[in-house]
Amino acid sequence: MARRLAPLFPLARARTSSWSRHTAVDWVPEPTLFRRVGNTRRYASRFPTPVKDSRNCNVDLYDEVFRPMGVSMMQYERLMSFASKCKASEGSVVVKGGEPHTRFCLLTYGVAVAHKHLPESPGEVGPPICVYMGRLTPRQNLSEEVRQKGPVRGSVVGGSALVEPNVTSKAYPADIIAAEPTEWLEWDYDDLQRIIDAPGWRAVQASFYHLLYLELLGTLDRDRASRKTAEAQLDATKTKVVPENKGPPSTKQLAQLCLFVAVPFFGFGFADNAIMIVCGDFIDAQFGVMFGLTTMASAGLGNWLSDTIGLGLGDVIERTAGKMGLSNGNLSPAQERMQPAKLTTLAGKLIGITLGCFAGMVPLLFLKPAKVEIPKEDLEVYESTFMPYGVSTNAFVQLMKHAARRRQAPGHVMVKGGVPFPKVILLLRGEAIAIKVGEDASEVPSLDGTGDPTHKYLGRLEGDEPSSSPVLRSLCSHGSVVNGTAISNPARVEQDYPSDVIAESPVEYLEWEYKDLMEIMKEDASIQASIVSLLFHEMVSYVSTNNPAQRSRLYKVLMMAVLADGKVDESERRLLNKYRESHRISEQEHLNVLEELDWTEAGWRRGWMHPENFSEQEITENHTFQEAALELEKVHLMLGQILMNLRPDPPKPAVQ
């Protein structure tokens, strides 16, 4: 064991040599000492013995002091190898006063009494000061005779030297004599200090400090209790006995009682209401939309926080009210039990809590509405079209302020062809049909054969259910955005709209002025992203639905549109992957398209082919509004050319 301890403690080898003379074979006890106890001259002895087997000898001490602080059995054994186990019979000297004491003593069993050291009378024992009791000795074993000799100080003798090393150079002020057979453990201060300061031995240090801390607390509590008892006895001698007033309380006393009760309740009401309003508003603004909390749910959480904080503020409010010098009118216990005093107390509570709650509503004057309520009729539009692209509720509300919600019956002309149409329509419910304007633009086409039906529009919130009208089933769908081409091609606004858009069924739609919508899209990138993505998805759906035979060619066109700027982001990659899955584009076809466009598979996974042409900021930043408009215009032109080439020639009229 000495070899194992040598790297940690330099004293391990020296201690081992000193222990060799304390074995069970050749150990010789120290010389005996003579002490006079009272009028009797007793034969005292002190027998230090080494701890041979700490597992069997000191298991109780380990469980009581060291194991709760995390000291392992190996550390405990090493610690005990530096200790001397000492025994003393009744009347023997445990610690001799008047000379430096350089040992840390921990009493395990028995009781010892500390007597004041009398330097002028070496053979005499001074008056008792306190009692030291073994750590493992039950307190009920302490006799009444020993209790009268002083308060129980603890089980550690000389523990202050761990905190203040200079104490060891001074003479110990007391003689500690065993009042019954006593056992204790001793450590040299230098050895113990090295042990508790060694790396990895902080648990041992914590055990000793915790032991000293508990004994210090016990001493302070006893001193405080004795001081309060003395003060109470002094106050009792000074306090005059006032005869109890059994008459009814006066009006002045009731007024003082009412104020005495109302003030703390005013503080409770103010704190409760103010904290609830502030916390509830914060929760509603920050987490209401995120977690779907209603206003009442946010208020409930704010009330919970208010009550929780109020638990800690209760004592503060009561102490503050007590410092105001208020009194209950010096009512006697008999007067407090009378009906007028009870009613006054109840009235004071009601008045205080009421005024406090009203005063706690002051934060409402300074709070600004941070949460925007979305009407129920707009909530479905927000969740299906704008929320997936990160549009905030504030931005959506601003967008809807510039929109006009319209509901029209079947046959209503939503867009008049042949004239410029400076608006954008988002069809929410219902179906509409686009009829090509004839040569006479003043003529209003109808569905009875006049005009040339080209395509249809379906409500955004109704899905892709098949139409009941045979006319609509025969037409291709252009999605739910009317005049969406103007977003990618601003010049389209000044041109005549080529078709009349007529409601085929009861319709509901949102209508924006083109200029207002463009301004909103420039101010908020999330709205821009949601509308551009909506148009792009509808264009892809239109192409893939009406020309399934040209899937590879159209996939190449879409790939050209995506790679037009020399880079591809994650949203574009997901879009093309979704198109590949729905139209069964194989991996080889995908690689062939990349090769035709001078791209490689590695460049596709990386997101760009020629990084030297782009700065890091340009690679990572989002498309600007102008870039998105140019890309959509390119896609529109390319897809238009393809569709014109794929559209079959109209049947020739039969010759009569």
C-alpha cells in the first residue's frame, strides 16, 4: 500500500516506517501521565494504536461521515492508514492544554469534557467549558451530570486548524479529559492537509469540511437560542402587564385594523395581476401561433407564472407592510374574536385585493398588441398556401389588407378579355373557364359555343377533384392563379388580356392590384417565395398533366430552367426529385440530361458546377426578385414553344 500511495502522498513512505513500530507485536504504549481530577489524583494513560483493518474497525464511521460525500472504500482505507487510533479511560487526558496542538482529533466513541487551562496552577483542572461527544455515540447516552458541564460542541477537536493553520503554533486553551472510556482518531495536520488537497480526493476534503460545517451550525444555533432566551427574559422583566380590554373595539381601532389588513392584500393583488398580464401577453405573442395557444390558454399560463412568483413575493410584501409601522389597533385577543373585528378584517381584505388588482392592470396602458389575429375565413388560406413558406402572421395580415375577397355566381365574368387587366386573382373555391376573345372584343363570349375555350381554373382550397361539367373535364387546368404570368413578365400588364375568365360554378377568390402585390412581394421575401413557388408548381403540373409522352423532354426543360443561373438550391432539387418520382424518370435519364446540359452528378449534388464564377455569398444567398422573374419568363417561353409544337392541328371542317 505504501508503494501505491507514494505517487500521491510524499509522506506515504515515511509514515510506513513510523507504523512499523506500532504493530501488534512490538508496540509499546506511551509513558503514563498523572492528572488530578477534583481532589483525587488519578492514573491517566493514552494509548495510540494503528488502524489495522479499517473495513472491520470503522465501517460505521465510513457509513456515517465519508460514504454520503462520495468517498470510495479505497480512499477511505488510504486515509485511515495515516490515522492513529487512540483510547483513553475515564479521567485520562485526551488533549493537554497550554502547549501547541498539532493533531486533528475525531472522537468516535465516548464523551470528553473541555476544562479551561490554568497556567498558574498546572496540577489543577479549570472550570468546564463544553462537552465533546463521539460521532458514533448516541446522544441519549449522555448523562445528566455531563450535560450540566456545558453545551455539546461536537466530535472534532482542533478542527479550526484546517481553516486557519496559524492556530497550531499557539498554546491550546483547554484541557480535554475523558468523562468515560473514549476512542478517537488522530491525524497530523500536515498529513491531513496533503491528503485533502491531492487531486481526485476532493470528496475526502468535502467530508471533513461538511463535518466541521454541521458542528459550526449546531454551535451557532445553540448560541442564538441562548441569546434569544436571555433577551426574552430581559424583555419579560421590562414589559408591563396590561389588563386585557374586553370591551368592543372603537372606531379608530377598527380603522387601524382595516388599514393593517388592506395594505398587504393590496400588494398581493397588484403583483398577481401585473405579473399575469405581462407574462400572459408575452406567451400569447411569442408562443401563441407556434403552439396553437388560445388567448385564454396564454392567460392561464400567465396566471400560473404569477402564482409561482407570488410564492416568493409573499414574505417580501408582508415584511414591507410590517416596516410601514401599521398596527391592528392594539386589539386584545377577546376583541379580535368579536363580530365587528371579523367584519372589518374581511372588508380590509376585499378593499385591498380589489384596489391592488385594479392597480395591477396599469401595464395594459403600455403594452402594444404584438399578436395579430387571423380571421377564421383566412386561416385556411394561410395554412395551405403561405405558412409552409415561412410567411409570418403579420406579413399575411398585411397581404390580406390589400386583397379584395369576392364571391360570384355562375356565369359572372371575372376577367374581361381584350383589355389590359392590372390585377392578380387567386381562386379559392369553385371553377372558372377561360374563353379566347374573338375578333370583336366588345362581344362578351359565353359557353354556348361563342368563343374558343382554352383552359380552366380550379379553386386552390378544393383540391383536384374531377369536375361534373363535361366542358371542364375536357380542358386542361392552369391552376388557381389568374394573370400569374404578369408576375414574371411585368410587360404583360400593359397588354390586352387574351381571354375572358367566366365562373362556371359559384366561386370565391382573392383579388389584388398588381402594383400593390408587387410592392408587398418586394418588401417581404417569404411572400415572394410563396407566390413564385405556387406559380412554378402549377406550371409544372400543367405541363406534366397534358403531355405525359414528353416527360423526358419536359424534364430537360425544367432542368434547364433550374440550372439557368448556374446553381441549384435544396428547394429546387426537391421539386425535380418529386417530378422524377411522379413521372418515373430513371436515374440514367437524369444523368443523361445533366450530361446534355454540361453538368456532372458531383456538381448536381454540390449545387454548382463552376464555383470560381461565384463568390460564397452569391452561392448561398436567395434569388432576388428580378432573377426569379427572368427565370419564370424563360420557363414560360420555353414551355409555350413546346406546347405549340405538341398541340395537334385543329380538325378541318367537313366539305359539304
